[in-house]
Amino acid sequence: MPQYESVPTTSQPTPYEFETVFERLRERNGEETQVFSIHLSSQMSGTYQAATIAAGEVARR
């Protein structure tokens, strides 16, 4: 098995990145568009929190 000096890492999307996608979907498909977004548990990943923040921002508009 090969040996590597660095460990792979991951990075979650920012709330702004989610917001951008959610807005694009809303513009393309109408104001009543509902987005179904599936993520790992909030205990395993911060992605859920970022998506929740973005969804709240888009809903307030």
C-alpha cells in the first residue's frame, strides 16, 4: 500500500455557495420552487448547518 505524507481533507460548502444555488433554482423554476437537499447528520458534518442558514436567507426574500 502506498504511503502518503499528507492526509486528505474535506471542506464543506459555505452558506453563500448554497444560497447561490438555491437562488438560481428559484429563478429558473419560479418563486414556489421547493428544494430537497440531502446531507449527512449535523453531528457528522457542518454542511447541514450551512444549507440551513442559506435556506433561511432565501426564504426571507
